[in-house]
Amino acid sequence: MANETTYGVINQRTAAWATSEMLMHAEPILVLSKFGQNKPVPKNNAQQVKFRRPIPYAISLTPLTEGVTPTAQTLTYDDVPVTLAQYGGVTKITDVVADLAEDPVLKDASMLSGEQAAETIEMVTWGAVKAGTAVIYDTTSHSARNTVDSAVSLNVLRGAVRALKAARGKPVNQMLNGSINIGTKPVEGGYVAFGHTDLEADIRSVPGFLPLAEYGSRQPLCPEECGSVENVRIILSPLLTPFADAGGLKATNGMISTTGTATDVYPLIVCAKEAFGCVPLKGAKSITPSVLNPGTPSKSDPLGQLGYVGWKCYFAAKILNETWIQRIEVGATDL
């Protein structure tokens, strides 16, 4: 069958499998999920998750009257509901593969399942964060995506930071810890920008760009960080895809174009702390890897000829504050 891993479609090596491979291979792919406000899915709970934040008090400009207690303030919260969706994948393996093939089939299936799970979560998160309403285009003369035709500049990065500061967006000072346990670790404060790796050459050309080699005692937030521009840390991943052929007509502007007709538009998402929320791909509470080895008889498979490697999880991602996330839309120089 087309959806089964059979002996005839693999090479000879050795058979092996380990459940931990799934989470281990998922970890390096995750970028966005490390910086959102994380809320793990509890078992046996409702399908809807609520992210809560306290609403700031109004500024008090009225002087106090001697001996008179001021009116007590009421602490209120803003709820942002998110409905979880379930994602997953499964690989079918025959007993012939497990018994005779020299490829480490179960191990490889577990590794690829982990990568599939991570890429699924990353792309769901990317779809959510790039859909924000606050947008800055490549130049001040452009006011729509279909006019974008130039690379990122220092001015647009500064414009994004100015907007975040005006909205009281706090610098990011913690991220999800890089382990299978759910937890956070402190990081040096600053705003974080996420984009595609095609943008790296242009970002390195921005005046004031500081590469990792010149960080000194400062530690990179993750392996995908390529450097910083002023107080913006730049994190790039090939998964954070552009809008193909969505920009201005390509003539001699030197920008990348998928078909050669219009400029590909690259979102560069600049975030403040807790700008978006997501369920972390960490541990048993959010991803469930599973394996059923061939050789286990059951009512549906009395000879135990089939085995399965799979994963499933509940996940949701959503912008929590539209003014704390700025989407810069630019082209990328065609090298």
C-alpha cells in the first residue's frame, strides 16, 4: 500500500527505535514557540484556553485630600480565548521491515515524526503572528503589500521599535527553556524580530548591525539568532516563509521573485514581551508520541504484521495584543 513503509522501499541497515528521538528532533526547529506566552494544555480540560492579562490602572492626577482615603481601584482582567485544534501524524510499518531491513526504520520514523510535529506547530504559530493588524512597509511611500519592492532598512526597524514603545510594549526578558520540561529562562532584555533566512544578507547590511561574533559576554537567544540591530535581536528560520509574488512588479529592483513577475514580500515580525500566546511543544502535556511495534497481535491484526509510529497534540497560537507586534513587510535582495 502507498501509505505503508514496506521492505521494498528502504535500504539495508539496522533496526532501532527510541521515543525520546521525537522530542529531541523537534526542539531545534522550534523558534517562535519559545518566545510566546506559553500555556500548556492540561489533561482532561476544556478545549478552549484563556490567556489573561491585567488591565493597567488609569493615571491618577487628582491630589489626595488630607485624611480622606481615596476610592479603591478595581483590578480587572482582559481575557483572550483561544480554541485548541488537534494535530498529528502516523507512519505504518510492516513486520517484514522490522525483522529484515537494515535501516533503523523505527528510529527514523520517530525522528521524522518529531520534525513533522515541530514544523506543524511552527507554521501554525507563524500563520497567527504574521496576521497582525499593525504593519510597516519597506518605505514611507508605500501603503500596501502589492507596492513593496525594496529591502529592510534601519528606519523601518526603528519605526517598529518606536511603535512598540509607544504602546508600552515591554522588552522580551525570558524565553521557553530548551528542554523537554516546561519552564522559562531569563534572557537579556530587547525586542525580538523573526523572519526568513533570505533576509540575512540585507539585515547584515543595515547600519549598526552587530554579528554574533562581536557579542562579547552577551549570549545568543537561540541558534537561529544571527545578530542584532540596536535593541532588536534578529532570529531567522527557513520555515518563516514569505508571501510569494505579492509585492510590486519586478523589473530592475533586484529583489527575489518566485516567478519573476512580482517581488516576494517577506514579513519581519518585531515583538514585545507576551505579544502572542501559544501552547508549547514540550513534554507529555502538549505532545504525545506513540509507537506500536510490529509483532503485537490484536483483533484487527491477528498476526501482528503491522506497527505504527505517530504523534498528536493540541495546539493554538494567537496574538494577544495587536499593538505589541509589528509586521514589517520588505523584499529580499536576489544574490
